[in-house]
Amino acid sequence: MSVTLSVAFTGLCALIGNGNGKPAEILLVDTKGVGQVGGVTLPPHAPTLVVSLNDLANPDSSNPTRVVAGTPRRSGRVDQLGLWDLTGTEVRIRAQGETGASLQFFRPTKDQTSWPGPPSDIRDPAAWRDLRFVPNMNTLVGDGRIDPALTRNDAAPQTQLPRAIAARVHLDSGLLEGGIPSQETYRDDMFEFKSGGSERLRQALTDTIQWTLKSNAAAVVIEITPVGGGESRRLLLAPSATPHRIFVSNLPTENKSVEHSHQAMNDEQIGALHFGAYYKLLLNEPTDKPLPVWQPADGRKGSGFIRPVICSPAVFSRQ
């Protein structure tokens, strides 16, 4: 029996890599570390790993930060979900005993993608696999290089993560692709990235990146290591007939202390402003910073429609 692991990343997550077989990193952005964006203080975000305890071979020693009840299944069974606070940690996911693997990005053929428009079947996860549904910083500003001070340098031991980074996830193998948007209300809509009143890019947008690992290894280990020192936590995923489905999120927490200027903004403005934090991670921070403006499908939503904030990842490149 093999191990299949599927991890969905959502929220303020910066993907660094180009899918050429080399490892990639996903940086979970610390909104306190990037300071104000557009003169407004962003709310704190919570970097969190979510795993069903039923997926673990070592639930008793995995030491989750919290345990909550999951959604009831048709059988009436309710899984217990472990939540691990990833703040200040590095996460590595390894197939035990497996070497020589590489990381790839999904590259769709022309017939496999509807980008830049939304898929014809917006409920089909396979229709969202094109990573171009995740905004690419190079496309937006012509230079998507991440500040090298934010990436991992194994030659220089770290006692803490860079200020703008809450957590770092290393991906050495498997397949990265776009994931179906977590909020159904946005799946048939377009977003325009504008700056100074001029349109830069118009595309459908997802807030989810999907990473899949298939292995014949005896087990897959998720290792959570505090960068500043402390006890590491190991989550052991045993072979299973069904895929292990895991979530890594970096979404806003409820916080009533954010500045009053933030409270006066609507949901779309708040979501757009979150995206502005990514420009502070670039090697060369541009003065022109296009932000996503939500364009609902014609006739679908009235002006009074209440929508959750969309908090999309973004793709960066190395030096």
C-alpha cells in the first residue's frame, strides 16, 4: 500500500520556485512583519496546519496546539482535527527512505486550461490545476524575484525567521498545481489588477495552491521545527487506501484592535490590500503596485451581497 498526501495551501502564502525539478519554498507571510500596507495596518494572520488525527499513526505524540471537531460524515462519524500553530517554524515533509525525487509544477496543455477566464465547470477541481490562476509577481510587475534575505540559506544557521515571515514550508518533491477556490462565490468571477487607474491584468483567481505527493515509502513524516530552538513535532502518516488530505492556512484572525481606517473598508478593499503585502517581499519593491479588483459575473450578485475576504497566494521566483 502506498502513501498519497494532498496539502492545500491558502491565505497569505508566497510560493518561491519555477517547477524545474528543484525544491521550492512556501513562505507564510507575517503581516506584523511587513508593517502597514497603503497606510493601513493589516489584521494578524494565523499560520496553521490542520490534520485529521485519524490520518496519523502517532496521534498521541503529535502534540497539536488545539483539537477541534470536524464536519460530520454521512455515516455520522465526526473526526477530530489537530491544529498546529506554525508561527516561527520550518516545516519539512519527507517520504522515509525515498531519494532522488524532484518537484514539478503542473503544466497544462491549451485544451486543459481556461486561463485567464474561469473554467466552464467551476466546481471541477481538475479545471483549476493551472498555476496561472495564482497571481504571478513577474507577470504583474516584470520582476518577481524574492528578496534573498527571506529564503533559506543552509550555509547560514538561523536563530529566527526573517521579520516578514511567520513560517516556512519546504517542498522537495511531488507536484504543485492550482487548487479550486475555497469560496464558491468567487469561482465564476474575474479580477483586474489595477494601479493608477489603468488595467494591468484580468484573470480568474484562486486562493488555493495544491501540493500532492505519491510515494511507496513506508511512511511520510511532517516535521515542524521551531527556528529559535525548542522541541520539534513529528507527524507520522502511514500508508492508506485513501489520500491523506491536509490544510495549511494563513488567514486573518478575529481582531478588534485593528486601526479604524481598516474597519471602514469593504471586503473587496481589504482583500486587495492584503495582496499589497507581497510587494514588500520583492528584491526590488516597485512604486507601481497593482492590486486585485473583484469583477463579479454579470447579473449574479447585487451590491448588497456579503462576501468573505479572498486572501490569495502569489508566485515568486528566485534570483
